[in-house]
Amino acid sequence: MSAMSVALPRPARALRLELKRNAVPYLLPLLAAVFYFDTLRTAAGFPPIWTQRASVIPNHMLLEFSVFAGGMAAWAGSREGRRKTVDLVRTTSRAAWARLSVALAGTLCWLLLAFLAGVAVVYIQTALRATWGGPPLWPVFVGATGVVVVTVVGFAAGVFFPGRFTAPLVAIGVLVLNQIGFRAALGITAPGPTSVLPSPPTSAPYGLLSPATGAPLIDAGVYYHVAPDLAITQVIFMGGIAVALFGVLGLAVGLHELAWAGGRRRMRAAIARSDGWPYRAVAVLLVASGVAASWTGLALAGTAKLTATGGWEIPALHSAASDQSASAAQDCTSSPGFQVCVHPAFGFYLHHVATALDPLAAEIAGLPGAPVRATEVASVSGGNVVQSGIAGNPPVFEFTAERVGNLFGEFYGLPDPAAWASEFQQGLLEAFLAGPSQSASPAGTQLGAAQLAVADALLAAIGSQPMAPSNSGQSALKSGPATVAEMSAAARRFAALPASARHAWLAAHLTALRAGTITLTQIP
Amino acid sequence: MTTTSVLEQSAVPAGTERRFPAGIRLTWLHLRSRHVPGGILALAACGALLRATLYWHWTFNSGPYAQLVPMIIAAGAAALIAVTAHSPFGEVERASGRWLPYLRLFTAIALTGVAILALQSGAVGEHLNEGVLALARNVIGFTGLGLLCSLVTGGLLAWILPMGYMVFCEYALLQAWRAPWTWPVRPPADRGAWICASVIFAVGLLLLTVIGPRTQLSDDS
């Protein structure tokens, strides 16, 4: 040892040795490969919205870390039993708890380091593309707590059942438990047929304690802050389990002795051993605290209520500040007579939206009810799902990040950009031709045969795809006896007219067209 | 006392006069040294877990997620089989065990059969998404991966690769990958998936038989 070297304290030296000999680093290449395929590629498929991208941490990353964290912790925990050195190390001056804690800390350090490195990669990837907001920290806390609790569970299993099958059995158990929790969580948070809002946790509040759940709304955390209530509850619940099991580890030696104690006298002697009382008292305290914390988490989850913005509120933890809307000036782009505005978080597709809507807006400019602006609004307001439509004076076409016309849930990531743009155009046209009297329904605006023909003609005039019957809501029901061929013929006739003639006809007949009194044969 | 009684004493230790044929005894000792009885119990536990998930509807009934839990349990069963490849004797056994390769082959095949039987028993009378054929194929393929992994990591850590590949398959399942090498997510009638799984199993079995798992004396159990 050189004179220059600094002597570390004993626990630090033990930890350094543990870090050097731990098996987790050998696992990191495999973990990195799984992380790349599962977490990183999934995150890359989401829009660059912080809340969306951060949802991969509890939903994907925690799953893949859980498998290896549980298994490798069981491997580390079973070391003494596996190598049959329990009796040998029991004679050392250190308490068993201190010895086990070092092994647990070494495993946990590596796993948390790898986990945080993964989080950093996801967040750097998001930061490079996100146009607004910052990295949410609560998903990281939940994920890290999940890794900790799985590691402690695996380690405890390894200590108490030091067999060769313990590690794979823990890995299977953790994965199956994750899936059961995921199903319970989706049972609560699954959107209904007409709603993107989850249903209240009446029957299974424990489902809310599962870190794995469905992807949040696309604009979650954009217009309103995401309340951390649920994340805090999950951290309390999982942290409680981890603390309780750590306490149980402190009682490991005593429990082993009790398990093998034959006869009342020997059992009494095992209980009354005076050398480990301070440790045992602390361990019992930890077990009690952990159980209390977990029970508190479970009880808190049972009191969860839906907020008006689509999140979860737990009254005992809720802060009114998290209900405030997140103010941000919209990003806008203007063309003559028409302006398109989106939330800055969605600024990455502002010009795509404008490119899609500008030609159509020019076609209908100046007509009664023609929008002068398209603006993006929150997808949930007052507890209700917001549909796209035209409202206000001057008229404004409002759409949300979740819905435009009949397009729902595929707002981002459509494989065909032309089809994506076409959906925007159709959403605007449907709202315009249906008129303000017909409110938009979740099933889509219902257009008549003549309205569909005019819409197709206007779309053809700007070089876009015609409306497919499936894209026009229940228009087929309203179109009555008119056949697709008749509608196509009328659309072709109208599209063949000069733009000024189309505009003049629409100016004269728009009210009748919206009222449904124009027939296909009346379209020039 | 004279030495006569000592010289006349049987060479067979007391209590073992009634001996089984050497082959059976050797096989039994091999299986015990690999904790195969415990492994069979663990496989039975996997079957029971599958039954519990299906009976109490802990998992999804349809859609891609419905395949996940059976796939996890199949990968877990394969991981348990791979773990039984570990030998506590290491080099000594390799040097003296003439029948060792055949015993390894027999053990791996027999345990794969037991795993398939246990999981299929667990699914009897319940709705299993993609059916028992896909389950059997997945057990075969994951076992092949586990046996291959045991050549590198040793038997005790051979559970890592099947479980890691299973996590990757979760992504492949949700992304609807169709490549044959993602056999766990393919339908039971997919010939390419069967070929891939069978080839992996055959290669794993062959290499395990010929080379044997990596031995690390420090990890005796």
C-alpha cells in the first residue's frame, strides 16, 4: 500500500470490494440491449412530449430492470448459503445485518446506476426533440423505488432460500406480478368507448399502485400540471415494502435460529440472546415502519378521485397548485387570412398542420362560418373529452392533440404523412360543412350525401385524398339512398368548376347545404 | 480381536446391500447432483402459476398482452431447466465421468418434456391464448437459449438469457414483429418459428452434450 493512498472507512472498503466482485456489471450489455429495443425504441415512437416519453420509465424500463434486479439480487443474497459459508462468516465480529447490507448495497448501487443512466439516455433523446417543458422527475422516483423494492425482495429471497432455483423463480414472480398489476391498472385506467378518461377505482384501488399502466393522454402535463399524488402513493407503498424487508433481513439470523430451535428452552435462548438486541430492535422498528407505510399507501390509493383534467387526486396529498393550468403562449404561423396555432409543446408539427390546413382555408375563406384560425386546445376540459369543431365569432377551428375530426389516438406516428394531413383537412371540412348547429360527437360528424360530395370536391381541388366512408363518421347512414357512384360523380362535377364558381355556389347555397336540403343532382 | 473379521467384512457399506443396477444408480446420482427433483417441483410450481393466472383471470383474455404471461412462464420454466445444468463437481466429474455427456442429454430432454407436460397440465380446461402448441414451442426455444447460455455463464446464471430474450419478445409482441427468429410471438402454426425454436434447442442440446456447461468451482451449490 503506498503512503499516498487514502485509507477508506471500513464500510466504504467493504462496499468497494462488493462493487468490484458484484455480478451485475457482467449483465449490463444484455440489459443495455434489452433497454435499447424495448424502452428506447418505444420512447422514440412517442411524440416528443415529456410526459409521454417519461411514461416508458415505469411502463417498460422498470419491467426489464425488474427481471434482472430481482434475479441478480437473489443471486447476491444467496451467496453465503450457495457457497455454504454461513457458519464461517457467522463467527466474524460484524453483525449479519451489516454483512448482508454491504452485499445488498453493492447490487443496488450497480442497478440504480444503470437505471439512472437509462433514464438519462431517454431524457437526452427527448430533450433533443422536445419543443417545450422539462423532464418530469416523479416517474424517475417511481421507477427507482420499483428497482429498489424488487432488489430487496430478490435479495431477501436469496438470503432465506439460498438455492439454485431462487434467482429464476424470483425473476418469474416479479414479471408475473408486474403483469397482474398492469392488468389491474388498465382495468382502472382503460378509456371507455366514448371517453379517454379513466374510470374511478371502485373495485380495485390496488391497481393504482401498479407503476406499469397505459400510456397517458398525449397532452398530459402540457395544459395542466400532472399531480404527483399517485406517484407519491406508489413511492410510499413500494418504499414501505422495501424498508420492511430490509428490517426482516436484520432479523434473518434470529429467524434462522428460531426455525432450527428445538424445544422451548433453546427457543427462549435464541430469543433472549443479548448480543444482537440493538440490531433487532432497529430491525423490528423498520419492519413496523415499512408495513405501516405500505398500508398507508394502500389506504391512500383507495381515496383517489378523478380530477377535471383527467389525472388522479388523492385528497390527503393533493396540492391545489397542481390544478393550475400551465400557461404558455401558443406557437402560431400565419398565411393570408388564416392562422394556425398550437401549444409550444407541439411546435414540432406546427408547420405540418399549417401546410395541411392553409390550402383548404383559402378555398373556403370568406364563406359564412369559415374559420379564420385553427387552434389547438386541451383534450380534456372540466372532466369531459373535447371534440374538434368550429366555434366562436370570428369562427375558430379547435382541435386537440387527441382528436381531430374522426382521427383519434393516432394523432402522431401515422405511417403515411399524407394521410395524417388529410385527416386534418377532413376534420376541418366536416366541422365547416356540418355547421355550428350540429355539435361534434365522439362518433364523428355526420355528413349527408351532398355535403360529402362537396367535401370530396374541395379536397380534390387542393390535391388531397377524398373522404373514405369509414372516415366520415356515420355519413353512410345519412346519405340515404345515394350511392357512392352518385356522390363521386357529383364531387367530380363540382371539383371541375373554376375556384371562383365553386366559391360563389357555396356562398349562395351553404345554408341549404348545411341544412341537408341540397340533393346530389343540385350540385353543379 | 484378529484381523479375520476385518478381512471377511463385505466391501459394500452397511445399508447398501440392496443395490439398484449401476446405470439407474448413476442416473439417480446425476439427477440429484443437479437438483433435478427440486427442478421438477419448481416446474410444477410454474404449471400451478399458469393455472392460477388463467383460472383467476390475472391476465388478459385476448390481444397481444394475453400472450405475455404464458410466455413469461414458459421462459421461466426454460430458465429452471437451464439452471439444472450446473454441476457441483466440475473438473473431477468431467475427467472421470464417461457417461456424463449422455446423462446431460437425457436430463435436458427429460426436463424439457416435464416442463411442457407441467405447463400443459396447468392450462387444461382453461382458455390459453395461442394454445398449448405455442407454449410447447416456446419452452423448447427458450430452453435451447438457456442451455447455450450455460456454456458461457455456467449453469447457475443460465437463466439470464432466456429471461432477457423474453423481455425483448415483449417489445416484439407489441410491435407485431413477424420475423421467424422472434418465434415466441408468432402463431402456433408458423413453420419458420417452429424451425427457429427447434434449431436453437438442437444446437443448445448438442453443445451442452458435447462441451457441457462452464464450471466455476467457487459457485458450488
